[in-house]
Amino acid sequence: MIRVMITDDHLIVREGLRLILETADDIEVVGEAVDGVECLELAAKLNPQVILMDLQMPRMDGITAIGYLRKGFPEIAIVILTTYNEDDLMIRGLQSGARGYLLKDSSRESLLDTIYAAAKGETLLKPEILARVLAPQSAPKPVSSTQTNSTLTERELEVLQLAAKGERNKEMAYKLGITERTVKAHLQSIYQKFGVDSRAAAVAVAAGKGLLEN
């Protein structure tokens, strides 16, 4: 069973998500939180595998909560609940450590597929969508020289492209003929060059730079 927790300040959203998730035999909704503070409290008690996280909530917003969760419970996969007009917040959430995002009006199939992928540790970021979201934000902003001039090696680019497809370290190691330790070393090098600290953020930066088009 995949243990899921829902965090949203709107009762109708929580109830709707719960009703959909209860139709899946292998998903269990273990709790609901109305804001970031309650989310952190329940996460410690309920040990969910996946948290569906709203971004705009009272007391503590979703982005702040994601930051605390990544430090205290790095094993929990966080999926952002977002709307079409929250692109800026979504990117901030991904940079804070969320593994992916889900539109609040997504279909049942999309919701379940996203949760299954998150539970398996996959990166839930589509490069083409991220490129579209990042384009209007990145154009007017100057990028630091370290980020602009840093160049990925051919192997690092291969690792990053596989990460963007949701491949786990073990799968990447097998496909590239290297060890998992080497995969982790390449990822850390990528993070340092891009000035980020998560796979999701690295993929977002790469998409904005057009490195994932092929």
C-alpha cells in the first residue's frame, strides 16, 4: 500500500482527492492537513510515502513546509498541487525539493500515475513543460557567471537526461555501465555547477537551458 497524505486548506479539494484515491486498491490516505504546520506534525506521526502539497495556505505555506520536509523527512516524496496561474510558485516549490507537480483539475488517471511514480522515487518533471514554464521567467533575469559558464561533461549530460525521464540511480548505473556511486558523484557535480541541491531543480535548470531537447 502507498501511504498518501493530503495537505490543502480547502476542504472540498481534500475531500475530492480522498474520494478519488479511495478508488485505488493500493493507495491509502493516512491523513489530511490544512496547512504546513499541521502537515509537519502529521508527517512525523503518520509516516506517509507521498504528500500532496498545496502551495498557498495560512500559517505556513507549502514552499516553507517543503523546505522543512526535505530536511527532516527526505524519504517522503512531495508532489505540488498547483493551478495554471501558479507557475512562479511551482518553480519555487520544485527548487525547494518537490519531485513533481500536479494540476488540481487533473484526471483520475493522471493523479494515480503521479502518485505511483512518486512512490517509486521517480522524478516527475516533463522537460517540455518545464521549458515552457521557465522561459518567460528566465529571459529577463541575468544568470550568474558560474551557472552560465559551467559546462556539463558528456557523461553528466547523459545522467541528467536519464534523470529527467524518471530513471533511478540503479537504472541509470545499469544503462550507462557505471556504478551507483559514480551516478551519485555525477549528480553532485551537476548540482554544484547549476547551484541547486535537488534532482528536480537540476532538471528544471537544464530544461531552461535547452539541454534536454534531444
